[in-house]
Amino acid sequence: MTVATSTASLASTPQASTPPDGLPAYRLLTGPDDASFCRRVSDALALGYRLYGSPAATFNGQTVIVAQAIVWPGVVD
């Protein structure tokens, strides 16, 4: 129930035409596949970014490294 309320409030909030704090319209988040990376993606989504494409993953011999592109709606289609 909390998730639905939270999602509904995000949908009703007017979207700014540009990302906040001078952030770029397109960003590629990368890092180890851990909770910290997931929080970074979640924080960007909470700001208003949208996922762009599928995530990517690779193994560097020790750790799985992941990447997720995000875009600001209306600026990059």
C-alpha cells in the first residue's frame, strides 16, 4: 500500500524540464553489484530519472560490475 501511494504521488508531481542541481540529462551509473549501487539507481529514480535500456553486467575477475543508463524524461527520448 505504501508503494502505491508513493508511486501515485510521484506521478502527480510536475516534472521539471531539466534535471536538478545541474545534473546531466543522460547518466550511466556503474559500480559493483551491491546494495550501494541499487541505492544510487533508486535515488536517481526518486529524483525523476527513468531507466534507459537494459542493465549490463561484467565480471572483472573478482567482482560483478554493473551499469545502468538513466535519462531525464522529455530531454532524451
